[in-house]
Amino acid sequence: MIFFFSDTQLVDEAFLEDINNILNGGEVPNLLTEGEIYATILEFVKDANKNDAVFKEHEADNAWVYNKYITAAKQSLHLCLAFSYIGDDFKRRLRMFPGLVNCCTIDWFLPWPREALKSVAQYFLSAIEDLPQIEGVVEICVDMQERVHKLSQRFKTELSRYYYVTPTSYLILIKVFKEKLTIKRNYIRDTIGKYERGLTALAKATVTVKALQADLEVLIPQVKIKATAAGKKQVEIEIKRKEVEVEQAACAVEED
């Protein structure tokens, strides 16, 4: 079993104390020595070694059985710790938890060569769907990392200050590129969607306008005919109104 731990995962410094204890003794003290877990471990170890003659001689000694379990766990467990040496935290942690040095094989990772930078960029960028000219993007990422590294050396020469350019910086560069690309793609996709919805609405409006025009072409002649008829009717009504007024005046004279 391999356990990988990075200092970026340190939510609490107490994590390092547990890791230090695992490196030194193979276990976190008092974590599994009580309750059902302890009994389960003892039962499991006894069942796994029931055919071992040496084990049967010490089977009654729970402490011996538990130590055998811890020994087997130490042989099967491998810890891979990734720590950045930038800043004072690394020095302080080594002083507080010496197991990080005494019980570990330390590999110092020097700046990645160009081929390694290209390989890492291709690995992460290949997960992006429909990324055109991926080789060009990879070259840009590699070039940016190398330029920053050269500028950090110039920065140290001119100002006597060192800016650390680590593999983490390169991974963050690729991560930021992917995030910005996703944001831009979503923006473009939303904009295209708005235009498509607008064009769909315009197409529907065009169909509706054409239908209305066709209706108007049929209705306008009918309206003209009805308007002419209404005009004639109005003339007739006006004539009849005048006749009625004359008759009303005659009636009024007769009444007087």
C-alpha cells in the first residue's frame, strides 16, 4: 500500500505528528489499541497465521500478536511525502519532526528538463476536449516556464533576491490556463446560445409577418368593398335623416 502526502494538504500541523509517529514506529500511538478494532485486528492476525508453528507458541500474548501486525503493516506500507523547501516552514517542520529526515530517503528534485515539461503539459492538456494546436500550446507553456526561470536568475544577480520557480509553479500555470479556457469557452457558448435564440425568434417573427401579409392581401380588398358599401349606406342614411327632419318639422306645424 502506498500513501502519498503533500505539504499542500496540511490543514493542521497535527497531521505531521501522526506521520512522524508512523515513520518512527509504524503506527499512531493509542489509535488501534482499544475497542472492537483492536479485537478485530487480533482475530484477523491469528486467523491468518493459524498454520504457523512459531505463532502458535505466542498466540496467547495479545501484545506479541499486535506487534506482529504492526511489523507486517510497516513492511507493506510505503509513504511518499512531497515537501517544498521554500520558506521557513520546511526548516521548522524538520526540527519538530525529525522522522521526516531520519526515516526517509530524500530525493531532491532539480528543475525539470525541457522534455519533462513538455510531457507534463501534454498529459494535462490532452484531457481538454477539442483543443486545437495542442503542440503549440505545450510549447508556449514550456517557454513561459523557462523564461521565468531565467528571469529568476537575473533577479537574483541584480537584486540579490531569489524567486523560486518550482514544478508546482508550472502545474499552477497549466491549471490556470485550463480554468481560463473553460471560462472563455462557457462565455462564447453562452453568447452563441443568445444569438441562436435571437435568430430563432427573428425567424419565427418573419414567418408570422409573412402570414399576416398574406392575410392582409386577402382582407384589404374586402375592407375596400365594405368601406364603399358603408359610404353608400351613409349617404342613404343622410338622405333619410333629412327626410325625417322635414317630416318632423311638418308634424310640429300641424301640432301648433
